[in-house]
Amino acid sequence: MDEFHKKSDISGDALDKMLAGDVSRRNFLKFCTGVAVVMGLPFGMGAKIAEAVMNPKRPPVIWLSAQECTGCTESLLRTNHPTVDKLILELISLDYHETLNAGSGRQAEEALRKSMQENKGKYILVVDGSIPVKDGGIYCKIGGKTALSLLEEQGSQAAAVIAIGSCASWGGVPSADPNPTGATPVHEVFRSKGIKTPVVNIPGCPPNGYNFLSTVLYFLTFKKLPELDDQGRPKFAYGRIIHENCERRPHFDAGRFAMEFGDEGHRKGYCLYKLGCKGPETFNNCPTLLYCDVGSGAWPVGTGHPCFGCSEKGVGFTAPLHSPSRPLYITPPSFFTEIYPGKEGVSPGTKALAAGVAGAAIGAAGAAIVAGLGKKDEDKKDKEE
């Protein structure tokens, strides 16, 4: 880490001035490195991320809330690396957010218009909630305008759009049959309106706040969105199914299943597949990047409940909760390596799997680094240890 400090072009004075509070210079740099590693970037990219967020011109962010429950905002409020106050007061300029606005009414609307005029083509638009399109979009209005018209106006002038949560990404709860409001995901509205602004989906109900923060930091650093899959999701967060790294995966491989809630297998922590767990068909990093820094008890499988598949299109809010999942992507856990490395005749699939081991291990290490941020430096203690 000392070498990393020396290579960084950021002045210690600038960092210390900004972070002279809960987060020290050392921990801030560790955080940026952790973010880089979690996203699969080279170690040295941490310095670039730190430079980007230290830019005196904080990037403007506008947050549009449509048909949603505010759960995505609530999850963001509970992040610790950085805390939401450091995020919106020091890293970005959150110019408009109905839940977090200091002002209201005309004052808030004027702040929105001013930010859009001054930052046209430069601001990040975050959309929370699905967009009702039936009957001209009358089922959701803000300041006398429909969410549909606001999305068209704000989205067409943004540098990039982040659809946060499953409602904005897929339609979510509001789009469940019979979908009386015509609830539609952001990217489909853009497609129908011919809007070319790039959209990244961060699905989940709610999503892990760090998947959102990492995406924002990547955009600030590289002026583009991270690599996306065919569903518009960042691969660093949604590149593997939950089942691959689930804490109960060994029980699945051994054929040990809970058959009913409260039975012996359930009490012993056996696999929840037969209770309807959707982990085998849901892409997300829930097992490896635990929720809100409170341990494994913060996600369904960790509490003994099957994964609902909340982040997967066509699964959450679509498939019955306790119906068996469709195991389309059953593969060995990413932590398994070849039994006979390099031996002729070993299957190509097994060799390809080994290539993913480093990424998974690095991701876990990055998560561990991130989990340690927000605490005061204890250099003396570190040296003693």
C-alpha cells in the first residue's frame, strides 16, 4: 500500500483536507483500490478512481423517482463506504432528489431546471421506478408533468442514465399482471422514443448500494459505463449466478436439501432449492458482496429463506415465489480449481473455470478491503500486528 501511495498523483494535503473526518487518506485510497478490484480492474486503477472523485468540479446527478417504493434510496442511505453524506456533499453534486432535497415545490423545480441547463450533456440521470406509459402516462406526475415526459426531457440531455432497481430495469412490481398503468422499464421507453443516451441497469429490490456506487465511480473515472452484459447490467456485479458462490452450495452438491420450513434440513442450513430458491437462475453478487455491511444475515438465503430472484428479469415478480427454479446455468462453484492442472485430456470447461477463480478471489479480497473503510486509521496497531 505504501508503494500505491507513492504512485498516486493526488496530493496528500488535498485528500486530507477533504477527508479530515471519518475517513483518512490511507483508507480513502484503500477504498478506491477496493472498488477497482471488485470491478475487475488492475490494482493501479485505484489511483485513477481517487483522482476522479477528487476533481473540484463535482459531477452533477439528477434523480428521477417514478413508480417506486423508495427502497432503492433507503438502501443507498445505509451504505458506509462512503456514507451518503460524503457521497452527495463531497463526491457528487446531487442536484435533484425528491426524497433528499433540502427545498421543495418551486424551489426544487428551479434547482432541477438550472442543473439541466448548466450541465446539458454532462449530468448523470438516475431513474428509480418504472415509467407508466398507458393513457399518456397520467398515472405518475411530478410538478404537473408526467414521469414519461420528464424521462424523455431529462434522459435525452443526460450523459448517461442509471436505471436503479428492478422497477426501473425490468418494470418490477408495478408491471406485474395485469399491469394497469402500462409500467415500462427505462430502456424500453428509450427504445420506443428513439433516445440514444446509454442506459445501465442495476436491478434488485432493492439493489446492493455498492453496485450502484461502483458504477457511478467507474463512469466518473473513465467517462463511460462499465462493460455490460446482454441485459445492460454491469458484468462486475451481475456476471455470475448466485448459485455459484452461495454459502449453501456444498449442500446442493451433496444432495442435502431442506424439504419444508423448520424441518431438520432447514435448521441445519441445507440447500433451499426445493423450497423454491431462484439462485440457480439469478445473476447477482449477493453471496460475495454482502448487503449493507451487516453480514450474511442480510440477504434471503442467509436468513433461511429462498432467493426470490428479485434482480432477474422474468423471475422476480413473475415466477411464483416457491415454485422450483429453472437451473439453466448449473456450473461448479467459481472457487473450484482443476484437479490435474495442465494435464492432457482435462475438459476445456474445467480449464476455463480455473480462469475465473482468480477473479472471484480478487473480488472477495476487494470486498474485504471495502468492508474495512470508514474506520479511523490505526497505524500503530497495524504495525504491532
